[in-house]
Amino acid sequence: MKKVFMVVLAVLISTAFVTSVFAQAPAAKPAATDKPAAAAPAEKPAAPAEKAPAPEKKAEKKEAAKPAKTHQYTGVVVKVDDSVIVVKGKKGEAVYDIKDVKWVGYKDGKEVAAGDTVIVKGVEMDGKKVAKSVAKKDKKAAEKKPAAEKKEAPKAEPAKPAEKPAAPAPAPAK
């Protein structure tokens, strides 16, 4: 039994040492002097040079993978063209690209007129604002919401004074 245990232990130890050798990177081979300059040794140093741009590519991918910042802008339409919409709101005028936009409350951009109140949801890509959806803001719905909120406020019941908690039970006698 002791011999079997020793053999198993020896196999485990040798496997641990062998696998650690395979995990190491191969050592660079020195250039042979008898081979011509255009042979494989000249190509090997070029391979690490090609790997250098890889971190730059990763950085570019990270920048490209960043999600665009989404935002919402509410205001009055100043101007509408085939490619842009200009909306004036509390923060000033905003120009949005509307090439691939979803219209909510409109069939298309031709129905939007100057003076309409709209809600523009979009993203900013490459310093340019791109609209994802343009929705018609109903004045009636806006008027109904504050009225509904005012009606709901008086319906709230006033806070009742807290009832006194029941007296604790007397301690049992010993």
C-alpha cells in the first residue's frame, strides 16, 4: 500500500512540474549566422512589432463600445427639414439629425410644423445630436396631469395620532 501511495505521489509531483514548464512562454532563439538575412530569423522580430498596435486597437474598440449618452429634450419646433429638426426649449436651441427617427404622433416629418411642442429622445455621437424618436406633446395631456395631481392631494387622509401601545404584561412571580 505504501508503494502505491508513493507512485501516485510521484506522478502528481512530476505532472505539476511538467505543466508549469508548458505554461511558460518560449524563449527567443538567437539568430544563426550561417542562414541568409532574408530567412526566418529576420521575420521573428517583426512579429512582436505587429503585436504593438494591438493595445491601440483595444483602446479604439473600448471607445467605440462606449454607449452613446442618451438624452431627452422638450421644446417648440423652430424649423424642420428632410434631415434636421431645430427645437427651442428651456436650455436654448438644439439641432437634431432625423434621418433614422421614429415618429410618435406623426406619420412622418412632413406633418411636423413650426410651433408644435415635441419631445425629442436621442443620442450624441461624434459631437452630433441624433434623434431616435420625436413625439408630439399633447397640450391637453399636459393640462390634465397637473389637475389630476391637485385633485389627488386633498384625498390623502390626515395622519392619525398613534394609538398608545398596550401595557406590557406583568412579570411572572417566582
